[in-house]
Amino acid sequence: MPSLAESGPPATTATATSELCAGVLAAAAAPLPPPVGRAARRSLLNVLGTSVGAARTAAVEALLRTARAQGADGPNRLPGRAETVDPYWAAIIVGTAAHLDDFDDTHLATVIHPGAAGLATVLSLATEPGRTGADHLTAFAVGCEVQLRIGNAISPNHYDRGWHITGTCGVFGATVTAGLLLGLDAPALAHALTLAATMTLGHRESFGSMTKPLHPGKAAANGLLAARLAAAGLTGPDDPLGDGGVLTVFADRIDRAELAHGWAADWELERNAFKPYPCGIVAHPAIDAAVAAADAVRDPAEITEVRITCHPLVPELMGRRQPSDGLHARFSAYHAAAVGLVDGEVGLLQFGDERAVAPEIVRVRELITLEATPGCPRDAATLRLSFAGRDPVTSVVEHARGSLARPLTDDELRDKVDRLVSPVLGAHALAGIEAAVHGLATAPNLDQLLDSITPPTTDPGNPQ
């Protein structure tokens, strides 16, 4: 199979779709610019962590049972699991696991989580012959970039309409990633995007349920299918991303210039961010403020009122006051702030079913008022905490951890991934994963990476 750089010269036409395809193939034929390569490796490391961390959840178990019932045996390995499945089910399971805990990467301008569908597509094609580690990293990076560029073109109207943008844009990025790894030329890649346009999915009504993380998994599987169908000769309309195409269904206002600007520099992937907390990112400033104020809470029963000044998206996206389980709690800013105040930390434990219904947390949630303020930046919040019999405490966050103004450092990202993978793969798993990610540029294939995310024969945490 030819390398990505040998896939043929990009076609030059006047349509939005073919111009995007030309840019994609040109970008894939050149080395990733160093800042883009760093961003891609950080995004990949983060999403490998979230996929391993969710490997034993109920949703993944349900998907695996279904795959087995459908006879989906195959060679594809799954992060944190001993089982193997066929490529289609690998895409679904990996993409779902990667997004399940709402802990994956987030492009703040569009709220797309590009890494889940990207990783799922790469791993679903890991057994394809003739592709190097650099090919896979490039395909991952370019596919993520396509998701973000399409997201920029249709934001914010698309999300405001109720679409889950990670699913709807994810299928196009997955199609590009699969198309590059399958060696599609420009016309075939355009046909693949046409087919992908008939397979878009995802609505915000699913937030707080197992259906939400299924969106990037199904987007990856659909993108893989679209690329394979195009490789086999299936075609469709010439310009799915142009006037009258799928983007006009997605949004009233479309900026197609986002699709066509140059690939030599200024990739959106460089603005991909990483969450310090496993929940909706708009609540992260309030969590930072709550954790900072937690030392003042001697007894949660003393709290009489909590007022949080925040961006209007916080109550819009995370307005569940009393969630009933951990999945619902991930979309409750009330819960996120309450556990921050009471527990003094916010991690996966705080978004488990037990903390979601704990009486002391339920009580504090009732005392919280979210004061939506249009002038409040998305990454800022102010929390005012009142007590019975003593002075109130105010906690101000100008830029939340994980925001573009205050991104996670490499050490913070490593610590996050370590906490996710160690319970599943063992205490030293991070070193192997990190070495595999950083060695992709010279790796002959994905074997080292796959070995690093496969459980040992004797799993110290929970034997399979």
C-alpha cells in the first residue's frame, strides 16, 4: 500500500468539498508542523487515557455483549480490554469508551470532542497493512482538524439548534482519517464525504445518558463505512459541503472560508484543550471556585447559600439541579459545585452514582443559585459562599484550569492519564503509553501503541 504522501496529487476544482479534499491530501503528504505534531500527540495521549479509563463501564460491557451476539469476531484490540472484535465494532466501542466519562479533549470554540472519533477510526484500521506510526498520527491529526474546521463553519447556530456537534462533525473527520489510511485519492475522498453526509448523527437531548458517548463511536463506524464504500466505487452528489448540501441543514449561517484556509500553519487542533474534571466543560470555572473555597467549609451543614456568577451556557447546558445518577450528574453544574465544596476535589468518584444521591450533596445542591451573566467569560466564575453565624467567603476564577488561557501542562496531562490508566493496566502503564505515542513518528506500525493499552495477562485490578 502506498504511503500517505503517495496517494496522488490533490484535485483542483471549484467546489467546497474538493477544495477541502485537496487541502487534506496536501497536509497528509507533508510532515506535521511541529506545533501541530505536539498538539496531536497531546490529544492522542489524553484520549487514550479516557478510553482505557472507561474500559470496564456498563456501556462498554453492553456494546461488547452485542458485538459478540452478532458474531463480530476480529483482530482489532480495544483499549483496556483483552477481547478483540472486527473493525466496525472496534470503532463503535473505542469511540464510545473515549467519550463516556466526558473527560476527553474539547475544542472550546465549538465544544467538539474530536479525539474520540479520531482514535476510534485509527484503532479500527490498525491491522491495515503498509501504514506506519507516522501515517496513523497524521491521519488522526488531519481528521481531527476536519472536524474542527467544519464545526467552526457552522457554529454556534448548529449547536444552538440542538445538534450534538461531536457526533455530526465527527463522522466527517472519521471519514477523512479512514480515507487517508485506506489510500483514497481526491475524487474518492470527496465521494466518501458525500456518503458520510448521509450518516450524520447526534442530538443534545441525549446528554446525561449512555447515548451521548455512543455518538462519536457511531460517527467513527460510519466514517469507516463511508470510506470503504467510496473505495469500492459508491458515489453520490459532487459537493456535500457546498450550497444546498448537508451544512445548510445543520445551520442557518455557514462560513465556508473555515474549510478552505491554508494548512501550512494555524491549525485548530492547536487550540484543542484537555479537561481536568470529568463533566461538561462550561462548569469547570465553577468547580475551580468551589474547590478553592472548600477549605472554608468546616461542616457542610453550616452552608446556607451558594451564589455562582457564570456564563449563560452553564445553566443552559448543565441546569439539572438534582441528578439521579452519575451520568446525569455530569451535566449538573449544581452537583459539580456541591461536590467541589464538600469533597474538596472533583474526579471520577465525585461523578459516581453514590455521590449523585448522597444526602449532604443533595442538600448543598438545593442551596445553589446560578446567576447567568452575559458579560461573564466562559472560562470565569465567581462563587459566594454563605454560612450560618460567620462571614461569607468569595472565590473568584478568572480563567479555569484547562482553558486556553490556563491549559494543562504536560505534567498535569500525564498525571490525569496516569490516574485513568493505572487502575486498569497497572501502576506503570503510563510510561509505556507515553513512549508509544512519542515514538509514533518512527514506528513501523501501531503494534507498540496497541501493546501499551492491552491489559497484562494477569490484570492486578480486575482480571478479565
